[in-house]
Amino acid sequence: MLSKQISRLAIRSSHNYIFNRTICSSSILRRKKRINPIIRTWEILKQDVQNMGSSFEESEMRAHNSFPSHTDILVIGGGIMGTSTAYWLREKSGLRGVNVTVVEKDPSFSKSTTCLSVGGLRQQFSLPENIQMSLFGAEFLRTLKDRFGEDADVCFTPNGYLTLAGEDGAHQLLDNHKLQKSLGANNIILNKKQLEERFPWMNTDGIELGCLGMEKEGWFDPWSLLNLMKRGATDLGTRFVHGEVTNFLFTETNVSVSGDEENTQYTGSNEVVVKLPNGEEKTITFSICVIATGSETNEIAKLAKIGTGKGILSVPVPVERRKRYVYRFLCQGEQPGINSPMTIDKTGTYFRRECLGGSFICGLSPLPEEEPATDNLDVDYNYFDSSIWPILAERVPAFNCVKCQSGWSGYYDYNYYDQNGIIGIHPYYGNFIFATGFSGHGIQQAPAVGRAVAELILDGGFKTIDLTRLSFDRIIVNKPMYEVAIV
Ligand SMILES: Cc1cc2nc3c(=O)[nH]c(=O)nc-3n(C[C@H](O)[C@H](O)[C@H](O)COP(=O)(O)OP(=O)(O)OC[C@H]3O[C@@H](n4cnc5c(N)ncnc54)[C@H](O)[C@@H]3O)c2cc1C
């Protein structure tokens, strides 16, 4: 109860800061409406010139790469979630918009999940929220050139997904398909015979049904999407800072809650410490902080006492690193054709063509007892030989004879609570918003997540896709949102 009230308080105070300016200027204009039209036009022109001035100041500061001491909205993490959030905040708020700063510790993104992702886009999920977010992801890619210009390209390959199910998974596949269709996805169910006709390269032993995406599904280049969104966000006035957030600074406020005389202190934070590449430490004050630190979110949350404090603060952010291997192999036989879909076997093993010359990529999430250590990104090639290749060879006879050429690994931003994104305001810190834990399906959802976070901040709630059920609160009240179609 106390924390709910505190949350509301904190939300109100942080939101007020941002909106005061807009509210003031629009009420001035309303008053002016009753005044002489010439004076009103003059006031509007004056306002526009002032806006141009402040926008010019912002771009000057960007050009000189000066370090900001204050920002309206601080985004920690410049991967796809943080960058998309920054893009949407500026896109939605326009010229008179909020001041947004993204802090990223590694602009080469060498270990960031975004750049090590496979880049798949599908609507074949079991939760309406995931289906809707991926539909918007597809729409965003379709209209990329309208937003970012004629040269915008993320190399989208629209070959669809093919999810296979055995007898035990067939019902679930049908239920998912119905839900996906009802929300606007375009996929079809194929029985064993239809699968054999359409995909003669496949051995359908043990397969009952397949669900094939007919449009809005495929794969794209995550690095290109990240760069486009970063360019868009920068053009709209976002500042990107190279540095690592190493701490939060706290302030205590007296609060009085009727009926609770014991808890009279609210400890909040509006300031972070940022370590620059030269070792220097600086601070930035902020009104709202968006935490988009992917697989490292638990560590950054601990700096804010989330997971180590009392009461609500004793609940950790359930997101951790999980290493996932991706292997590239060459096949010379009668292989899946160039229009073959990303195929997910009933075992969870996936494969797709990488390009034209008989090259494929594949992967499989390990069993809990097989989870590899996460202290490095080395690739275990034995895992391909022992766990993946036998399944591939069984499903596609041509894969009996393959050569594993190379591989890479990346960290899933794994939500061990229910394997889904956590999107929303922290129940204690009303000015902290999380966008994390997407567990292997975040790239395709990033456009929708960035827009949703921007809506929370600028509109005070979700406006397009209702993501309330994916908020942090579900962890506190123990209402998991399981997604059965996790790869
Ligand atoms: C092998 C693999 C395959 C995948 N395949 C798919 C797929 O097919 N489809 C799909 O939709 N998704 C897929 N994903 C998942 C998807 O890539 C992720 O969900 C998404 O990229 C997460 O983005 P993010 O911005 O949250 O995290 P990240 O990209 O990791 O970005 C977080 C950023 O925060 C920065 N950071 C952390 N701590 C700090 C700090 N203290 N200060 C400053 N900066 C900090 C990090 O340097 C990092 O750049 C896959 C992931 C992997 C690993």
C-alpha cells in the first residue's frame, strides 16, 4: 500500500517536471486566442524562433560532444531496446520534445545481444502481446524507407517460419495458430502430407503438423536496424554518450502516509555516476531513467538496491546471461531450396539458409543441466556434433553430410521467471522504467517496445498495444506470463 502511494507520488513528480513546459506554453496560447490575431501570430512566431534556438543549442552541444550534467530522460544501454526507446521518445515528442540521453558502455557492441542475434521475425507466439509486438515489428520494417530514407535497408528475407509439432504439441500449435490469425498474422496449418508435398527435402517422421508463415515473417540484419534507429534518434536530437553507469546516487524524502507512522522515508534516485573511457567519473541528473541493459540488467538493478533492499526492493530483476551458440554449416546434397523458411523442429532445433551457396545456420537452446558458463563467448563445437547435428540429420536427410564451418555465441537477455520481456515502471521507483529480459525474441519486438516505453512516459500509459500484463508488477504479485513458443 505504502509503496503504491509512493510510486504514484514519484510518477507524478517526475512526470510533472517534463510536462510543465508544454502545459505552460499551451495555456499561454489558449489565453492569447482571445487577443488580437496579429499579436497572437507574433507570439506564435516568437515561440517558434525560441524553439529553433533551443534545438540549435542542442545540436551545437552534440557537435561539441559535451557531457550533459542533466537530461530529462536517461536511457542506460544503447542496444536495440535503449536506442528504439530514444528514437520513439524524440519521434513522438517532436521539436518541443524531451531531452534524451543514451549512455552505452561499449559502442562497438562486441558483446551486446543485439549484434549477436539471429534476427528472426515471426508471429508464431502463444501470447497476444508477443504476437502484436511482432506484427508491429513487421510493419515497422515494411515502412522503414518512409522513416529513415531511401537508403534504409535491413536485408529482410521474407521466407517465413515453419514450426513443426509432433503428436503432443499439435493441439498447442493449433491454438496458437487460431490466436495468431485472429490478431492479424497470416499463417497456415499443414498436415504431414502437405508438408511432404511442399518441402520434399524433409523427413516427416514423428511430425503431425506444421505452421507456416505466409507473410510478415522471416529474418533481417539486427546491426543494420540498430544503426538506422540510432541515426534516426540522433537526427531527432538524442545524445549518445560513451560511458558506463557505475552507480546511482540517492536522496531521501519525508513522506507521510496516514495509518503508517513507521515508514516516513522514501529513498529515490535522480542521479547516476558515469565512468568515462578515460577513467574520469561524472554525474548526470535525470527525471526518468529507462533501464535497457539487456542481459546485465540484474547487476545494474542491484546498484539501485533492487534485489538487495527490503520489501519490494528485495525482489530481483530476474534477468541473467544465458549463452547461446549459433553454428554455420555447409551442405552439398539435395538441400532445402532458396525460399525455404526458418524451420523450427519439434525439438526446438532451428535452421535456415544463410545465403545462396549451400550455407545454413542453426542452433538449439541447451537443457537446464547443460547451460554453459557465461564468463566468455567461446563456442563449443562439440555441442553441434553431439546435440544438434543428429537432429538436423534426422529431419533433413541431406544434412547427414554437412561441414560445420564456423559459429558464434551471444548472451540471451534471459528472464528466468517466465522468459518474457519486462516492460514498465518499477513498483518502488516510480521514475525507473524497465525494458529488458526478452529471452531470444527481443530484436523483432524492439520497435514496439520503444514505442510502448515512449507512450508510458509521454502519454502516461500504453496507447497502441496494451502491455500492462508484461509490467514489473507481475513478478511482485507472482503472475507469470509464460510464452510457450520460445526457441
Ligand atoms: C544467439 C541469439 C539469437 C537471437 N535470435 C533472435 C531472433 O531470431 N529474433 C529475435 O527477436 N531476437 C533474437 N535474439 C534476442 C535479441 O537479440 C535480444 O532480445 C535483443 O537484442 C536485446 O536487446 P537489448 O537492447 O535489450 O540488449 P543488448 O543488445 O545487450 O543491449 C544492452 C546494452 O546495455 C549496455 N550496458 C549494460 N550495462 C551498462 C552500463 N552499466 N552502462 C552503460 N551501458 C550498459 C551493453 O553494453 C549493451 O550494449 C537473439 C539473441 C541471441 C544471443
